[in-house]
Amino acid sequence: MIARVYTVAFEGVDTREVDVQVQIASGLPAFTIVGLPDKAVAESRERVRAALGAIGLALPARRITVNLAPADLPKEGSHFDLPIALAILVALEVLPRDEMAGYTALGELSLDGNISFVPGVLAASIGAMAAGRGLICPAECGPEAALASSGEILAPKSLLGLVNHFKGTQVLSPPRPLIVMPLQMGGGLDLRDIKGQETAKRALEVAAAGGHNLLMLGPPGSGKSMLAARLPGLLPPLDPSEELEVSMVASVAGELRGGVISRQRPYRDPHHSASQAAMVGGGMRARPGEISLAHLGVLFLDELPEFSRLVLDSLRQPLETGEAVVSRANAHVRYPSRVQLVAAMNPCRCGYLSDAERACSRAPRCARDYQSRLSGPMFDRIDMHIEVPAVSASDLRLPPPAAGSAEVATRVLRTRNIQTERYRGLAPNGQPIRTNAQADGELLQRVAQPDAAGEALLAEATERMKLSARSYRRMLRVARTLADMEGAEKVTRLHIAEALSYRRLDLGQ
């Protein structure tokens, strides 16, 4: 008789059910795994054999065939170890057949029989709950699984402990989810550490309040990286649904160790040598990239022109749609990538274009060549462009400002709450709208329609500045955020004027 245990295969943050079927038949001794297994799955034979031996069970000298159905779905990863071992134990009548049919199992086996950490347990937990089954996972992943599932979860440390649980000689305690709350609003790095740069701080608050993309241009040492590093402290903590979305991506990437889950928004700052696969996602197993690991948080790209042109252009579609699509010959997966992009760059390679004493002799050609590395379409997808001038000695002697990150974070939260109420129930294509930066089309025209004076200024600026349709929409979103920060119902001429001031940069000129 064929023994069955259920597990999952991963397709992005989604799962596909896999039926692990084991048949022990007469014939020459063999242990065969079929069903498009990759190298890690094929090597499960030796790990399963050693783990069963560690608990005092030897494989019978018969023909053992393991089929991973559906057979045309590629199977990747070491998490198939545990379900294969459990299916063999069911076939050997060590574990009850009926009870095991009510669980989805995943985990990697050590040679001594312990069950090791595997990525993707959170997604597997959601899939098991949807199928009406319990979950068996490694003990280290138990808190992660308990975050999303209200069903039965078994998180044993070893294969022997799991067998004893089903035998009734040991009881496994259900795991509890662990949540790490931010210590305080604006906790961590503080805006008070930055001297001067009041215009840049204002732009940072506007970007935080509306979820807008931001580009900072200025000489080395002007504080661009310091400003970006303080943005996460201005953003409100993740709500439960957002927390689950972020944790799903981190789980699939294997970055959710120990079940420790933070409500702090992600902050990713990859080096400019990052490849396209590292940034957008890909590789042999189509793993999520930096833009997906920063989902609902901040993606900071320092020294923006130093990134590969191919890498930067690959970000254009995820920034527009909020979704990164990784296409391979044997895989086509999607990862969420609704990020707030913050970028920083020098005006030229040496960085001192506007300093008459230190500017290079190749100016302005040096600036044109350096800034032109950023394509027009990519530049167009950034809502706000600001200059961050060098900090003077007099600025450094100033006392710390009265308003720090905690005060600014409170104002940002108030503005975000206004947007939450406005867009409540408005979810085109099933995608909830959380900030003004996500509003588009007819909805944007309705909520950000300026008054007569603002309309006239907008029309004139569109003609003079040659704004594209995308730039026009992004400028309207910023204006709507500025109105929300003041608690105004209508977008006025002043809001349009300030929004236009954040689109003055003309790179390459």
C-alpha cells in the first residue's frame, strides 16, 4: 500500500501542494526519488537514511520508491527531507496513516535525527490552514508558523520527539508567535543628529507622510545617507496585515530566524555592485531580491549612478506596479515590491560641481556624463528631487533642533491616518491603497483635484517644465500629501507650488 504525506513547493510567496508518495516493494534494494527533484531533494536519500538510523530504525532491504506529485512541478530545497522520512515511517507502520494525512510537513533532517531550520514556513503554514490541515515544522520555525495559523502546529526538535508524540509517550507544546515591537515612535537614529538641512528634512517628512520616492543630490558629506537612514524612524509601524506581508517575503528568503518578527518597516541598502538577480530577484531558485525584501519599507540606493544601468532599469517595472516578476525557463514567480525608494547621488564623479574652489576642470561635461547614467524613465519614477547642499561650519555649531524623529513621526502618523480613512474600501484589483503614492487614475484626479488657482499654476508648469503624464501624476500625489499634512480638504495653489519645487532638478543639463 502507498503511504502519503503532504508538503509544499514554493512559487514566490505562494505554495503548491505536493503529495509525497512512498511505496516499499519487493525487489533489489534501492532508494529512488522521482518527480523532478533538484540536487538538494535527491540528496535527501542519505539524510533520511542516516536520520532514521539515528533513532534506531534501519531501512528494509527492499525497493523504496518516493514520488513527489505532481511529477511535472520542479521540486527544490531541503525541506522535503521530513515529509519523505514521515512517509517512509507511515509505510513501515511506525506512524499512524490516518493521523499523518491531516498534516502538512516540511523540514531538513540532520544526520543525528534533529530537524533543522528551513525557509518558507510562514507561507507553508498559511497553505496548510487553507487546506484544513495542521503543520509539522522545525522547532526553530514554530513561532513563525504560529503567526499565521490558528490550526494545530507541531514543532519538534527531532524526528524521535515527533515519533514519541504520535506514540503518546511525549507531548509537544504548541509554539507561540513572537512579536518585537518598536521601542518608541521614531526610535533609533534621530533627526536631531543632523545639523542644518532644514529643506531636506522637510522633504523627508513629506516623503514619509505620503510614501513618495525621493532623490537627494549633493556633494559628499552633506548628510544624504544620514537623512535616508532616519527615514524608517519616521514611518508608522506595520499593521497586522502589513506585518504578515513583510514576514512572508522574509520567510521565503530564509531571513525570519527564530520567529522574531518586528513591526519596524524594512530598510535595505544594497551596495552598488549588486547584480540584477540580487536586486529584483532570481537565481536558480528564483529567490526574492532587495526590492522585495524592502516591501512596505525603504529601499535606499546610495551612489545611484554607480549602479549598473541594467540593474536600475530593471527596477522600473517593480516601482510602477509594486510587484517584481521573475521569469525563468522553469519558473515564473511574483514577489510583492511596494517600496519607498530613496536614492542619493553626487552631482558629478568628484562630487564638488558647485564648489568653485574644488570643482574639476571637466565641468560641466563631467556632470553631464555622470548624471546621464540615470535614465530618463527611471528619473521620472521618482516623485521628489531635492538638492542637499554642503553643510557649513556655522551649521555645525547650531544647537540640536527642537523637533526630532519622535515629533516628526507623530505628524507623519497623523497624515497617514488621514490617507487610511480616505482610501478605506477603495481597493482596485484587490490591492489596498495605503498612501497617496499609490493613488492613480480617476481616483487620483478625484482626491487631488486642485482649486482654480492651483489648476492654473499646474497647467502653466506642465507646459514650461515639459512634465510627462507620469511626472504630472506624481506631482499631484505630492500636492495631495502636502494638503493632508495641513489637514486641508482641497489642494491649493500653495500645495502645487511646493510640490513643483520638489521636481526642479534637471539631470544631465
